[in-house]
Amino acid sequence: MAGVPHSPTPMRLNLEDLALRGGQRHESAYSADIAPVLLGGVPYQVLLADGVGVAVDRVAGGFLIRLTMDARVYGPCARCLQEVDFGVRAEQEEFAPTAAGGWAVSESSAFIHDLGVDIGGMAREALVLALPTQVLCSPSCRGLCPQCGWGLNQGTCECGALEISEPMR
């Protein structure tokens, strides 16, 4: 429905249910649906065709959680507003301690509570951290004429308000 914010169902993994012993690993893939990401107030759609890969290793003192995903991101170029489609590889690691009182609250992950891992939140953060600071159709994009809105990648505009010989920064 247009205008209604999308709220994907949280994906949770209970580490205790894995029953891993020291040195053991659990790997699985989760289908994921990530809500559009806002960059500079502009929404960019995200598609995770292969979902989110999660590997959990039982290590001394807890669990090491590794998340990987390949996403396609769709949205406008920050300069010329043409549709951009690009790939992003995102990875993140978190540690879940099992020793009570061994870790300060400030050292624990925002995505792990009582050995439950918020896979959806972790995936979203990994994606946001992997995104470029500015989405461009190409590094040499010349943008739009500020007077008439002509796409300067197509040549000089008719209004002559702006002569650009190098890309805007």
C-alpha cells in the first residue's frame, strides 16, 4: 500500500537452541525482507535475492555470529535523479558472551539479548554500513541545470544558465 511504512517481520535466532559445543559451527540462510533505506532523505529499495547467510561458531566464552549478504539497491542518482541499480556486499560480526557478568552492557551487541540474535536488525545495519555515502549513476555525472532542470549528462541546456566543464561535487 502506497505511503504506508513497511515493517518486515523480525528474524530471530536463539543460540541456545543450536546446542553447539566448543569448536562446532552452524550455518544457515534466512530469507529476508529489508525495508527501504533512507539516504539523504531519499528512499532506496533493497532486494536480497539469496537472503542472509548466517554462520555461528561456538568459541571460548560465547558465540561468534557472522552475517553475509549480497543486495541489489535501487533508487535515484543523487545528482541527475536517473534510476540507479547497484550491488552491495555486506558483512557483519557480533559476539554473544555466555559467561554471566563477564561483559559490561556497553560492550554487548544491540542485536543480541539473552542469547537471541536479531538477524533482521543485524542485516539492516550491515547493509547501511556497506552503502556508499552518495549514490551516483557514474562518477562523472554532471547533474541537472539548477535553472531549467535539464539533464546535463545529455549536453548543455537551452537556458544557458550554467556552463559546466567538470562534474559537480
